[in-house]
Amino acid sequence: MTNIHGIDATGLEFVATAAEIAAEIREEAVEVDKDAKFPARSLAMLAERGFFGLCIPADAGGQAQPPGVFAAVVEQLARACPSTAMIYVMHVSASRTFVASQTLADRASLLRDVAAGKHLTTLAFSERGSRSQFWAPVSQFEQDGNGGFVTSASKSWVTSANHADSYVSSAQKPGAASPLESTLYVARRGASGMKVTDSFDGLGLRGNDSAPVEITDLGVAAGELLTPQGDGAAMMLEVVLPWFSVGTAAMAHGICLAAVNATKTHLSGTGFEHDGSKLRDLPNLRARLAKMSCRTEQSRALLGFTAQAMLAPNEQTPLYVLQSRMSALEAAIDVTDLAMKACGGAAFSRHLGVEQMFRDARAGWVMAPTVDHLQEFVGRALTGMPLF
Ligand SMILES: Cc1cc2nc3c(=O)[nH]c(=O)nc-3n(C[C@H](O)[C@H](O)[C@H](O)COP(=O)(O)OP(=O)(O)OC[C@H]3O[C@@H](n4cnc5c(N)ncnc54)[C@H](O)[C@@H]3O)c2cc1C
């Protein structure tokens, strides 16, 4: 496959290993979807083969790979099991806050554990009260009188809720004048005051275990803060958003590539017995496949460009990051819709796997920043307005 992400030889080895893992998990992905089962085996493989620390600096024990390698790895995983890809994207995006943190007391040991595949993390931004507007948590910190803090929150969707070792969470700083005055902190799963209150039974990405978590009077020591009080929004926008956008765009592209491949195979291998023609002999179906491929490659090219721009960012780079996520999410919706139409009833039934791609593709659109938010952010940036 063309090296659109501009990856060097070391990075390509990671991509090749990810492709091997994808081949091993493809069959189980059907069960993951059918039973809404957490893909524990794929995660164990990723942990064992060094992928938990893929984007962690070498001096912290990681593999120090850039966004382009992350994208290409996620794309491979999503071609086989989008739930695995999603869990992995959340892990890498959350672990980047550990890298960036200057306040986390056990930063070095936590990063070493992540890099060694011993610690899975995730994001817990969405709250019942803030819904998709992740930049405005309604939960709040209060001082505990001993230099630490206490908070309660209804986190509405936490990927890997029952499996992650920690959640990168958000709350307003004590006495905040606006929800934008937020702080990020690490909440450890199983800590007193943390409870997963339901399970995930969604339309798509059914194995991602994105369940609600109730946080009640959780004590948070100053050393568990990932940012100084009030600096959370900056970390969300400058650290989490770029990695999350690249990862989720790549996930959408993996689904697109899988849909193109399944459609190509179906049109070439299936036909009408009465005249011996194949589905590929119908020009309207060939045109749909051509549109699917073109849309996929346009969006992949934009992400490839963006991932390389992120290595030497300028003032335009954040706009490319947002546009890459927007382009990929819309491409995934269009491409999987075309695949359903091109493959007909065979796609509507489960055996081609296309209906799962169609469902999985829809999750990205509603995850914050949603396509609505992205359109608003990009439109504001282009017209010189502040994001909020
Ligand atoms: C599979 C999956 C996994 C997830 N995992 C996580 C996770 O690990 N961590 C986490 O924090 N969250 C996670 N989420 C939550 C996600 O990021 C969103 O918060 C959630 O999907 C929002 O749903 P809602 O019904 O609350 O949306 P609402 O906020 O009610 O939005 C409803 C509609 O209004 C639109 N809308 C909202 N605000 C605006 C606006 N300002 N301008 C224009 N339109 C707007 C939205 O685009 C949407 O179409 C996950 C979601 C899914 C589907």
C-alpha cells in the first residue's frame, strides 16, 4: 500500500506488525460485534508487542513514533476490528496527557507502565450534563482542606470503562467562573468513589465497553492532577484533540478500506446464473465502487499530509487536524452507505460484514467533537472567530 503517511523504515515495521495482529483478530471481531465483547485478546497482543507505548518518548520507555505511524497502525486495526482500534485510539490519546503533564507525581513510573503494556488508559470527558460539549464539564473540584481536592461526576461514556486502569478525567477548577476553567486529572479504576454503573449495548463499535461511570466524592491528591488547576481546556485542545483526531480519522479510513475491499470482492465474485454475468458487469455498481475508492483515498491523502505537517506545525496545522477528522468521518458515512447499496441484500444480511462497517462508521460522527462541532470550529477559524 502507498506510504501516504510518510513513514520511515522503523515505523513501517510497526505497521507491518499491526497488519499481522489485524489478520489474527479478524475472525474474533465478528464475535466482538455480535456479543458486544471487549476484545481482550487483541489488547493483550498490542500490549505484548510494544504498541501501548507507541507514541511515548524513548526516554520514558516508549517507541517515540510520530502521528503518521499511529494513523497507519490504527488504520490496520480498524480494517479488522474497529472496536479494538477505538480502544487503542482512546488509550494513545489519553496517554499523551501523561507525556505532557508537568504536575503528575508518578509521571515517570506511569509512563514506564504504559510503555511496558501494563497500563491501559482512556478518556472520561463526556458528562451527563455537558453531553457532547466536552470542553465544558459540569463536575467541579472543591478543596479538601489538606492540599488535595474532592469531586463528583456522572461520566456518561467511558471507553474501556471496565478494563482501563485509569481514566483521564475533567472537572471545573474550584470556584471556576466558567466551565472552560477546567482541570484534567487521573482517576484510577477501582478507587473508592468510582463505579461503572451500566454496560454498553450500542449500534456500532459494540466491543468498546463505553459505559457510564459514576464518581462520588473522589479524593484527588494534587499529584494526581494532569494540569495546574484551570489549565485543562488547553490540554484538551492542544494535546488530546490532535491525537484523538488523527486516531479517529485513521479508524474511519480503516473502515472505508475494509468496505472498498468487501465490495470489490463481492462484485467480482458474485453473479447471475441465467446469463453468466457478474455484478461487476453492471456499470452503476462499478461507479459506486469507484466513488467509494476515490472518497477514501482523498481523505487518506489529507490525513497523510496532516500527520506530516504535525512534525513541524505552523498556525495552519490545527485547522488541517480538524478538517482531517471531519473529512474522514464524513467519508466513512458515505463510503459505507455506498457499499450497502452496491452489495444489495447480501450487504443487508450479516455474512459480508458490510452492515457492521455501516454501523461502526456511524459512531465516529457522534463522538465529540462531532461533525457538527468540527464544522463550527473550522468555520469559526476560517472567519477569524475564537473557537468558543
Ligand atoms: C462509541 C462511543 C464511544 C465513546 N467513548 C467516549 C469516551 O471514551 N470518553 C468520552 O468522554 N466520551 C465518549 N463518547 C461520548 C461522545 O464523545 C459524545 O459525548 C456523545 O456521543 C454525545 O452524545 P449526546 O447524546 O450526549 O450528544 P448531544 O450533545 O446531545 O448532541 C446531540 C446533537 O447535537 C449536536 N450538537 C451538540 N452541541 C452542538 C453545538 N454546539 N453546535 C452544533 N451542534 C451541536 C451534536 O452534534 C449531535 O448531533 C463516546 C461515544 C460513542 C458513541
